[in-house]
Amino acid sequence: MKNYILRMAFLTQASSHTLSAAEAISLLRFSPLMVRSQGKPVLHYQLPLGLWEGAPVHYHLLQGMILTTWRGAVVRQDAQDFMVRIVPAFRNIWADFVAHHHFTDSSSSVEIHDHYEFHSSDTTLMMAFAEATGIYQFDGRRWIARQESEAPTTAIESIPQSKTAG
């Protein structure tokens, strides 16, 4: 049995965007339209089912042509703040992973503070994550949300009882 010494690393980032905290959290349900890694790794996350305790959070780290993805679950949440822990199925990537995401409304914008704590025996992955820049691409997410809302829906029709097996 090998013993690995796992290093704990931290990444903290803050950014400001011209939308409200509620709109920013709502747009995180959608994936960014296009993600490019131009020399420096990029990180983004998505809340595909919205924000609630237990909700899945999908994380994506792009370093050059290498994409690493994993999932966490919201373990604590209030109106503008949530904490995520890694889902056990993804412990092969991270020995431990905790993220704190905080959204603060200011006069005409939202300030987003992301703080990550992570452990891995993969030093390449650790270095890439520590150097990553978090991206949100709200314009692209807004475009996808608009496309989804304008998509036509079809009616559900029932099958006559005489045409069923039962």
C-alpha cells in the first residue's frame, strides 16, 4: 500500500458583471456558448437544475486540449451564497474538493467571489487548477437561455385505449 501526501491548494477569484445576482445564478443553469483556453487554463461551472441543497454542480477545467470534468453537490445554500462538495464518484480526480460561491449585488452589477479548496495526487492537475481563470460568459449563457425559451413545444397526445395492449 502506497501512502501519498496530498497537498492542499486554494484558489480565490473575484469578478464583477453588469447584471443582478439573481440573474447571474439563473444563467448558471446553462453552459457557456464557447470556451477557449489560450495558454492559461480556464474553469467554469454550471448549475443545470438550478440552486437548491443537493443540486448537482458541474465543473469543467480546460487546459489546452485537455478537459477535466467533475461534479459536486450543493451542501449549503442561501439566496446569494452556496457551498459545494465533490460527489464521491469523482474522488478519483480529487481526494477532496470544496467550493464556496458568493454573489453580492452592488448598485448596477454583481460581484462574484469563488473560493476553492482542493487536494489531488495528480500534480499536473493541481498546478493547472491553481493557475486557472474562472470564466462565466454570461452573454453566451443568456443567448442559450433565449434560444431554449423560444424553442417550440409540442403537444402531448393520448393514445386511444383501443390501440393499446391493455
